[in-house]
Amino acid sequence: MAESWVNSAEGLGSDLHLELEKAGSGSRRAVLMRALREAIRGGRLAAGTRLPPYRSLAADLGLARNTVADAYAELVAEGWLTARQGSGTRVAQRAAPTAPAQRARTPTRAARPTYDLVQGRPDPSAFPRSAWLASARRALTAAPNDAFGPGDPRGRAELRQALAEYLARVRGVRADAGRIVLCSGAAHALRLLARVVGGTWAVEAYGLPFHRALLAEEGVRTVPVGVDEDGARVGDLAGSGTASGTVLLTPAHQFPTGGPLRPERRAAVVDWARATGGLVLEDDYDGEFRYDRQPVGAVQGLDPDHVVLIGSVSKSLSPTLRIGWMVLPERLMDGVVAAKGEREQWSSATEQLTLADFVASGAYDRHVRRMRQRHRRRRDQLVEVLAERAPHVRVTGIAAGLHAVLELPPGTERAVVKAAAWQGLAVEGLSDYRHPDSGGGGERDGLVVGYSTPAEHAYAGALDALCRALPPSA
């Protein structure tokens, strides 16, 4: 008995979509040839694309094999296709698509800057590809079958367990895997918490505008709490108008002004949360990247029932991984999981498993230590260059993190940012991060300089452009 085409050679080719009904009338061979020419001419079949074997395409389209073979042969003769033994039939390189007329009217994009010192963008060339690949292989080999089915909205248990152990050891966090919910990053965590907690939140007077905007989209009003060299002035919380009793802080390294939250202020904000039944949201930004002293432990370790720890690998590994976490008080678990949805739809289970192996194997620790040394060298280079070429500019916030703040004379920030742009340098002003409702007083002119961003070969040029943009000494 002859095999069905599904189990024979005819069924083993790749799929190819052709709209024969739109290719006009005539013989089947002529219609097929017109459809193939149109697909190539319009660019849908790019040069070099391998076409299915003629037997396979004939079976798919319900045509005779000779019809498809003859069409292929004629298109090869015309120069639309090429055919070589062992390489199959492919779209010819010279069969370039006709450019659409409207393409000429597309406006030209603005030229990209030559140098980039925008904060929050780790150098992508530093991603540990070999170690990550090794973890991916081990993780996929050991992955249970349910890893390829609908995902638990809390995230893979393997990664939650690995994070519970890592955060306890490195950040002083008090939690087990059952109180960790994975998410796609800090922004996703804030969206979920906004939906569950709601109300009005106190936030630091300097912070990410993006975070304030997404909270507003979720119906959360934010009110600013002042910051100084000792972090957020948490003593002002009683009069901040936060009816929901929620405050969002960056205690490890205030973003973007720098500096950890002082121990007495850490204790004070926990006392405030206990007394009011409030909630402290701890964005553990830069918690792992400290250079001049031992890392400051997480505030969450002081009171796991009143503090939510938020973290991610966006700065330590790559923002493209889209993996973050929340360490939650028990009272928020059900609400956050419900807000996330019935199934994991935000981050890949295979990437979660890979990260679990990466953490558990010690590769993450090794990578963080390497990057800590690299960032410290870059920070030191920034400080040395400024001390030599712009000694009148004070550099602050350099004990930790991936950026520094350069203090500028009052009224000069916008001019310096514009001058940097003329030098081909992308850099941001400190005022971009100031809460729009912050009252008078406390405004500072400055630049937020991300020293982790440029590739190694471009860093010296970026610092040179920065120095040329800075104002001269008075």
C-alpha cells in the first residue's frame, strides 16, 4: 500500500503561502508562475529564500508534480530562481523587490548620538553569553514536561527558590519561595501593585518619570517626599497626604541623586508602616553594585510584613530578559497573583529556568562581581577625568550604582544638555527626574551620567565630549 503524502517525502518540505486565486486565469503552470513572480517582486519572498521541493509544493497546492517542476524550471531560466544540487531552489539574489513609492516620502530619522551616557543602559557587549548558554543547556535538559505547558502566574518554582536563597544571602531578605512572585521587571511590578493597593502613594521627589507616569495610568496619585544626601526624608510622611499609607523608596541607592537611606531613617519608615498599617515599596535599584563599602541590606529584612522588595536583572544582566520579582507580605499574595492573571504570560519559562540555573550555579555571583569591578573602574576614570579637566564640577552619588550626578551652577543645566547634544553626546539633566509637584526650594542643576552604557572603545571619547560640554569655572 502506498504511503499517504503526509508521511512521505512530499510532506517534508517547508510551507509556502501563495495566493493562486489572485494570480489571474490561464493554465495552472502560468497561474503558479505569476503568483511566485508577484511574491518575489513584492519582497514577500526575499532573495536567498529556499522554496519547498516541487513534490512538496505540488502536494500542498493540489497540483501535478510536473506542473510545479516546469514552473520552477522556467523561473530559473528567467532569472527569478536559482537551483543547485544540494542547495535546493532559492529566490535569486538579483530578483530585488520593487521599492514602494511611498518609501521615498518616509521622513529621515534623527541621527543617533555618537556617544551615550544616558543612565540605566548596561553595555550589551558585557552580557555573559557563554555562561548563559551553559545554563540554558542544563536548564532545558533538566526541565520537567510541565515547563512547556501553561505557566503558574507566580513564576517557575525553580527560579523562585533560587531567588529566595540568593536574596537572603546577598541582600538580607527574609522570605521563602512561596512569597515571591515573578514579573517582567520593576515597571510591571509597580503596575500590579498599583492595581492591588491603589490610592495615593508617597514617592521620592527625584525619581523615574516613567514610573510616575505608569502609576498615573493605573489611577495612583503620587505626592513627593523630599530627598537629601541621606536619602528620602521619611519623617515628612505623616504630612504627605498618602491616604493609602504607601511609600515608594530606593533605599540602597537613592535614584538618581545617590546615597543610601540612613539607618535611622530605615528604622523610622518601618515604624511608620507598623503604626499606620502602611506599606513600604522598596525598589532595590543598584543594591548589588556598591564600590566603597559593604552593600547595605534590604529594608525588607527589618519587617517582611510591611515591606515589598522589588528587583530585576535589567541592570545586572540585560533589560531584554524581562525578568523581575516581588517579595511580598502574605496579605498581598492573592491579590497580586490575581492581578497578574491565571497563567504566566509575561516572561518565558525557559528563560526563568535558565536564570534559576544561572543563580544556583554561582554564575550570577561571578558575573555581578566582574561587572562591579568594571563599573568601579569606569567610575574612577570619570572622577579622574573630571578632576583634571573640570575640577570645579562636583561629582556625587558615586558610592554605588551605574551612574553619577554632576552638580552644575544654577541655571546652566539646559544649556549644558544642549551643548552635549552638539558634541554628539546623549546625557540627561537632573531636572528631568524631579517630581512636577515638588515645591519651591531644593531644586538642583546637574547631569545624570550613566557610565555603564558605552562600549569600552567608546568610553574615553564619551568622557572627552562630556568635558567639552561642561561650563567653564566661574
